[in-house]
Amino acid sequence: MMSSHAKPLVRLLEALEKLPGIGPRSAERIAFHLLRGSKEAARELAQSVVEIKERLGFCEVCFNLSETARCPVCQDPARDPSLLCIVEEPKDVLAIEKTGAFRGLYHVLLGAIAPLDGIGPELLKIEELMARLSGGVIQEVIVATDADKDGEATAAHLAQRLRSRPIRLTRIASGIPVGSHLEYADQATLARALEGRRELN
């Protein structure tokens, strides 16, 4: 069946629909918004997409996104090095940073344990976490994985791995609804979840 749209528009719509959370209608809204805008705005958007692929990598310490070998959080001397927050993805660091409620450091696992998807602990940055904890500086680890089944499985695995270490192990409080993702939580809820963290046994 032939499309009624011009080929460049069809290619753009197909590309947009590959993005998470973007269906056909959302893709059309975005595409026509770009068409109505200036060429300069379109070039700026395209350039910013290319730039993140070319200039961003992972921090060598915490695996947050970074332009340099170490991310701004790891380089910040004002952060509390005794407090470490474990999250699944770099977007979770961004969500927590927006609250202004956390002044420690992060460790990004780059995923969660998901057996049905073939993702085991060996595919996450857990061994790198263990190496960081061996330094003796970190006193408390806050597990801030998502409140869905994969996040809970990851939290349980971390609790098992860290149980024998002389470190306080906590889990963010249930201000985050079960089955939800950190990136969608409002700042006040996320801040309360951090403040109300509990011991993880």
C-alpha cells in the first residue's frame, strides 16, 4: 500500500516511531512541528542528536554519562564520598539530582537483572561496584533501583552480595509506587523516598 506522504516525511515518521513511547500519532505531531519550524531549529536538533553520540561516553568510575573520563559528580569535591546511591540508568541520576536531596556519589548499573530478557548480574556493573566498595571509604549504600520486578530482583541480589560487608545498606522508601520508574516520579516524592530509605536485609 502506497503512502500518501512524501518519502522524506515517511522516513522521519518511521524513525520517530522507533523511539520509546512514541506511537504513530505522536510521531506525526513531532514531524509536523519540525516541518512548521525553521531550518535552523531542525539543524540544531539534528546536530544535538549527533553530538551526544559522538561526545558522550560513560564515567570510568560510576558509569554515569560524561564528556570526560570522570563525570561532574565524581569530580565534585563537595560530594560526600561515604554515601553511594546505586541506580539502574543514567536517567535515574538526573531524576535524583533534580531533587537536590542527595549529596553523595552514584554507581550506575547500566540495567537491571531481567532473567526473561537474558540479563543476568554478570551483564551489569556489579563487579565494578564491588571494587569501589573495597576502598573502605563508602559507609552507606542506598539501593535506588526501580520499584518493578526487575528492580526488586536487582535490589535482592545486591543485598545478598553486600550482606557480609561492614556497610549500611538501605533501600529508597516506598514513596515510589510499585511498578513505577524513577524518571517518572515527581521531585518531592523522590526526595521523600530518599529521606525515608530503610535498611535492606
